[in-house]
Amino acid sequence: MKEECLICKAPLAYMETDTVMECAVCHKKEASKTRCVKGHYVCNECHIAGSQQSQHMIWRLRRGTYSAA
């Protein structure tokens, strides 16, 4: 399976140390070592949710038509 960003399909980058990042979908902040080369981060909950709502938010984020409150 090709590892790519859920938001923009760019390759993922793996850092040596944890960095606090903000999820592009739900805006939760947590430490991680993984984000895409363009800086997008998707938290574990949003990544594995697989719900229609999460998929719809990601679809809208890709098109620039979604903004979480």
C-alpha cells in the first residue's frame, strides 16, 4: 500500500522526534512523527475513523471548501 497524505496525496515524511501538530480534519493537537511533505497532519482518530463524515470532510479539504468551526 502506498503511503500518502489523505488530504493532498503527497508522500509522507517521517521525522526523528515527536512534534506537536494540528489535525487538518478535526484540529486536535497531538505529538506525532508523521506528516506529509506539504505539512498536512491527520490524527489517528480521523485517519482510522473511516466514517462517511470524515471522508466527506477530507474530500472538502482537498477542494478547499471545508473549514472546521
